[in-house]
Amino acid sequence: MVLDQVEIVTLSIIIGTLAAIVYSLRILVLLERRISRMDENIERITARVMQEELKIEKEENLIEKKFGVIKKKRK
């Protein structure tokens, strides 16, 4: 009878530990998905900024050509 109680306690501890592991994995998956969405948003924002930078550079080149400004090349 004593062994039965010890077995029950041991099994309860094992089941509780497994449940905690499963819950932790669930949280990790949710965090990974959230980070993935954030990364996608950062990539979109970066692409938009790059497009705007290219537009600005084109306009800058047109203005410099119009006024005859010689631009030094950057290293």
C-alpha cells in the first residue's frame, strides 16, 4: 500500500513535469511566431525606406545636374 502511494506521487510529479514542458514549448512557439512577424514588418519597413532613399538620390542628382554641381564620390 505504501508503494502504491509512492508510485502515485512519482507519477504525479512526472505528469506535472511533462505538462510544464509542453506548456513551455507552447509559449516558445508563440514567441517565435511573434518574432517572425516582427522580422517581416522590419523587412517591409526597410524596403520602403530604401525606395524613399532611391527617390531622394534621383531627385538630388537631377538638382545637381540642373545647377551643374560636381559631386565627389564617396569611398
